[in-house]
Amino acid sequence: MSLQERAKAAAQNIEGKIEEAIGNITHDSSKQAEGQAKQVEANIRNASEEAKDKAVDVANIVKEKAKDVANIVKEKAKDVAESVEKKAKNVKNSIN
């Protein structure tokens, strides 16, 4: 989560808590609801940023695993090519 987004979410959460508290003190249910809504929005923002972070982490893991698999495939292909080359030489030598 970017520091800027984290700060925005924290500020929004604090603002919501203050607004809800003012609504509680003044018995203004509209202010209470607005404060609670801001807190929910801040929580959603945090959850969204966390999901983005996890997606990036997963993408990086997949990228590394794909590189590993590609290297394994290259090695196997090289081994197979060497084996075929040896067999071809053996066949050629047996013909001559």
C-alpha cells in the first residue's frame, strides 16, 4: 500500500470517528451515520490497497516461478538435443 493512500485512509478514518463522536454528543443521527460511513469507506480503501499489494506479490511469485520453469525446460531441451545428436552420430558411424 502506498504511503499516500495509507495516510488518506487513516485521515478519513479519524475524520469519520470525530464526526461520529460529534453526532453522538449532539444526538445527531445524521452526523453519526456520516461518520460511520467515512470509517467504512476508509476500511474499504485499506482493503483495496491490501488486495493490490497481494496481487503484486502473487504476480511477482508467478513471474519468478515462470522463469524457473523456463530454465528447466531449456535445460531439458538441451539435454534432449544432445542425446539426439549422440544417437545420430552413433547411427552415422554404424552405417559407415
